[in-house]
Amino acid sequence: MIRQDFPRLALYSSKSLRTKKNSLLCCENVLKSALGPRPPKRVRIPRLMPTNNWFRVPLRRFRIPPTEPTSSWRWRISTCRATREKQGVAQMTRLLFPTTDFLPKLSGVATVGWGQAAGLARLGHEVRVDTLDFGPLPPALEIPQGLEICAHSIRTRAILRLVPIAQMVRRAIREYRPDCLYSTTYRGLGPVLALMAGKAGLRFALYIHGTELFTENRNLLRRKLMEYTFGRASLLLTNSENTKRLIHEFFPRIQTPVVALHPGIELEKYDSPQVFEQAKELRARWLETCRASKDALILLTAARVTREKGIHLVMEALASLHKTLPRTVLYIICGSGPDLEALKRLAKELEVDRCTLFEGAISPLQLPARYRAADIYVQPSNFDSFGISLVEAQYCGLPCVATRVGGIPEAVLDGQSALLVPLNDQAALQNALRTVIENDELRARMGEAGRKHAAQFSWDVHAQRLSQLLEAWCIPSLERTAR
């Protein structure tokens, strides 16, 4: 782009320009020769930005030759994109991905953000993630080519964090010059993203997980901010049809298109030989810790340890079924949360502490071995916007027992790969657990059906669909941008 408009500028590299003063003089001479003898008034010499050992100059402040219809850098990007389309080359997008929840933080939002950013980069898009500093990424995590992660250290909390986050997004827009903005985090970032995108003249999209619809609607001010942000967005993506329905129910006035796009999982990491070896060691350790026989069945729950996840209901069901079941049943809980100590006390009161193990916080790289080491997955949540852990368990061949709430029916096949029970129905939960525990053939059929069903939830398929949606709704076309 620069070499075509200013051919002499390519002769100067960062090695030949010794000082800032000399570089500015060289740039000024080149611009004067390119712009003609009569430059416009109030011409400012821009700050030079080194990029790949060459100097790139912002062109918005300078009058360009009359052969081009506009001086907008976005018009130039669209022109290059149209040329690539005529030549049959895949379209590439520069995507800015600001977020406040990313790896190595242990959360579902962080996992979704990593999966989407890495998937878009593998498709050939240029993705830059600007996130808060949560520490170094796991060494085993492979960063694909085209993905750039910038961590920012922000110490303030609550509402005071909005100012440095706004500065972070503004600086990233100026440096990266993206085609559009996209984020998987609304809390603490949604209104800022709408404001910065409007000032920069960019479109933006948000991925809504469902929980923010309840946490950010506690008062009128937050509700109005969410309605403003959703109305300014070019596209809203949700993790389930249930979340999409809630958005239309809470905000019936917004005209922004809402599309349900289920999250995915990394299928490759569940089938590696190392995962199977770790699963054997884990199962042996669990059986030895609980002093159980080798034919014991293992129930697993991988979730945040809160009362909303229904872990106490599983303990109460096991306390009732423990004496009548023909086989020993162990219950493994992976996760941490505010109700961890209360659940440990409950296990002692129900006398199931000998067959219940709390694994604590587990990283996403350690979860596949836990799924492979278990026999049944249980998650009787009060509410789940989708239930990605159910998809992971199904792909590992585990039959599932869960509640029929939220987006869980979209993640499983009721009656084929999972048994869904009504909310807060202890008798139905006990009957479902007894059915799955006592019937070996049923567990095998459900595991096979679940693996086939979960194979469609891959990040590659998700990224392709996400790329199509962003290019259709958030990337301005050549005609629209040229105006």
C-alpha cells in the first residue's frame, strides 16, 4: 500500500535512518515530492511507526493524488480485499479481540475466547487479542500463526477499571487498525467497546454467554447500558438458542441480529495417547485413595463449586442409593468455588466423604484425563446457558445425567446420550442414576451415541461459521466503505 503511493519511501529502512530527526526530514521530503508543489494548509508530519523493518505512515492527514477517490485507509483495505477476491485468494480479516477473560484464567469464558481466537487464526485471519495479564500461558499451548496476544497489567477494580480498559482498546485500535472489533466478554468491556468502535467508525460484535443477562440486569443503569451496547452492535452471537430467546425477552426493542452459535471443543486433545496413560494413573489413584475395588464406578462433575451446580443433590442421592447399589460408586468433583468447604462438611454429615474426592481447580489441559478416567458424568445444575462440559464428557464416551434447564437440551441427546431430569426433582435424579449405574449395556450405547453427537462441536467448524458471520455483518463492503 505504501510502496505504491510513495515509491521513494521504500528506499529508506530503519537501519539507514540513524536518528529521529533525520527520519522525519527524509519522510517530509518524500511526502512533498509525492503531494506536489502546493501542499494543503496545516499539514502535520505524522509519527513514524516501525513495522517489519519498514516505516508505515498514517495517510489520513495528507492530501493524496486525485486519481484515488478517498484517503481513508479502510478504503485501501477494502480495495486490496476486492483484488484478492478477483484473484481467487481467500479473504483475510484483521480482527481486534479485546477481552477481560482469557487464558490462563480458569473459566468457560476464557476457554471460549481462546478457541475462537485460535480457530480464526488457523483459517488465515490476523487476530490480535488484548487482554488483562493473568500470567504466562501454559507451555503446552500452541499459538497458531497469525495470532498475537497482548497482556496488559491493570490493577484497579470495579468501575475504576473502565478508564484503563478504554485506553487499552483505544491504543489497540490506533496501532493495529482492524477491520472490526469482536469480544467474548461483556462485563466491564461491552459499553467501552461500543463507545470506542463508534469513535473509530468500526463495527463490532459480541458473544453472549447468558449469565451476564442476569448479573448485569440488577438495576436500571446496568440494564440501560446493556440495551445501549446491544443496540449499537452489528451482530450478537449467543452460545445457545435459550440465550437468544432471553435476549429477545429482556430487550424486545433492539434491532441487532442475534445468531446462536454453539461453542466447540478441541477434539484432538481428548484422543492423544498421553491422555489415556494419565487416565489409567488417575483411576488407580482414585481407587486406592477411596480403598475401592477395581470394578467400582466413578461419577464425575467438572464445574465451579457452587450450590447452583447441584453437587449437593448428587451427594444426597448417593447417600440414599449407597446401601442398595450392587457396586461401589465414587464421586469425583473437579473445580473450586465459594461453596467448597460447605460441601465437604455436607459430605461428612451424609457419610459419603469416604467415596467423595474434591480435586480442586483443574486446568483445561488436565480435564481430558479426568473424563477418560470416569464412567458417568453428572451435572444437575439449576441453570446452564449451554453446558460445554457435557459436550466434552460425551466425546469421551461418558453417559450423562443432567437437568432439563437452560441450554442443556441443546448440548445432549435426551434419551440417547443423556438422561435429563426435571429441576429440583430428587426422586427423578435417583432413578436416573440407578438406571445408568446398574445397566452396563445402556452405558455403552449412550457413550457411543454421545461421542458421535459431540464430534460436531469442534472449534474448526465453529471458527468457519464465526468467520462467515463476521464477514457478512461486521466487515464493510467496498461500496459502503468508499462512501
